[in-house]
Amino acid sequence: MQATAAMLWIAFGGAIFYFGWHLAMFSRRGGPGPGFFLKGLAALLLFLAMMRLVALVREALHGDAASSVDDVDPAQERFETANIARFAALVAALALYAYLLPKIGFLLATAALCWATLMLAGRHPLRSLAEAAIASFFVFFCFTHGLGVPLPGAQFTLLRGLGF
């Protein structure tokens, strides 16, 4: 199960590279561009996942860990399966966020992503919703008013009319 998780992390890192390949590593002014951080974090993710996979292969070949089928704890197996399901849900939430961001704007998309992440962490639904709304508004306010960086607004007329 751990090998499956490592392979999922490798696939996720590869997908990040694939979808972010067109982003520039450096801006016109010479500073780091959007691709710099995305590709750097994806490379780190790929490196760590591959190192974990290598460690698992070494354990299997040398018998360092108690990796026989007889020693598998059913509770541990259920826990790992639940973690893989959570990982898949988080990846789906991130993909949906990337899709919805230009359509419904930063505020609503970020609030939805924060809420989904908090729910996956096992938090209370209403409290998570309030925290997500406050966090997305705080980040939006800091970027737009504090740093002067415009964030994407909604494309839908109704949402744009409401200020999203």
C-alpha cells in the first residue's frame, strides 16, 4: 500500500510538471516567475516520492522491514486505504479549483478549496465553512489592497455584479 501511495505522489508531481510546463521560470525583470516555484516544488515532490519508493524496494529486497503478508494489520490497511482516498479527493479538489478559479473568481474558488481541505482533515462543516470564508477574504484583501496584485474575478455576470 505504501508503494501505491509513493506511485500516486510521483504521478501527481508529474502532472504538476506537465500542466505547468508552459510557465516561465523567470519574469522579464529577472526575478522568479510563476514556473519557478511550481516546478521547484514539483521537483522536490518527485524527488521525495522517488526516494520513498527506492527505500520500499530496498526493504522488500533485503527483508529489512516486516513486510511479509502474514504481518499486515487490517486496521493499518484500512488507515492507509483511507489516506489514499483522502489524497485522491484532495487532488480532485485542486483540479476543480484550477478549473473554477477563472469562472467563479478567487474568493469563491479559494473558499471552496479551503472548505474541502478542512473537511478532508475531519473538521466540523459549519466551522470549516466560516474559517474558509474568512481565510479567502483575508488573502484576497492582502493581495489586492496590501500588495496591489489583482486576483481573478468571476466571469459570470451575476457573480461579477455581486463583487466576486
